[in-house]
Amino acid sequence: MLKRDLYYERIPTKSLRDDVRYLGNILGRVIKEQEGQKFYDLVEKIRLLSKANIANKNHKEPFKKILDEVKKLSPNSLFKLTL
């Protein structure tokens, strides 16, 4: 077994993942409450495109889908999205 494997076995990753998921759910509820379902859907779409971009490392134009979506946004929506 590699030394690195021993290190990672001691990290409570399940607990960390649970905490991140919990905080993400809270953030989602706050976004829906303050900005509405439509803006929440936009945030989720950009988030999922970002995750897909990270997973697909061999893609020739890695940020094209994200850029296409961002170009459609009004300046106000783009500003809110970046906060």
C-alpha cells in the first residue's frame, strides 16, 4: 500500500461530503428564496456544465457550452451570477 493511500484512509471524506451537500442545499434554498426559481435554474445549469467540463478533459473547446450560456445573459444576471 502506498503512503498516500494510508493518508487518505484517515480523512473523514464521507463526513466532509455530507457537510458540503448540506451547505449546498442551504445555498440552493437561499438562492430560490431571494432570486427565484428561474435564477436558481440558471445557477444549476452553469454548475452542471462546469462539472461536465472538468470531467471531459479531452474536449477541444472545453468552455464553449459555458460561454454560450453566459453570452445569453443580461448584464444584471451575469453580475448576480458572479457574486
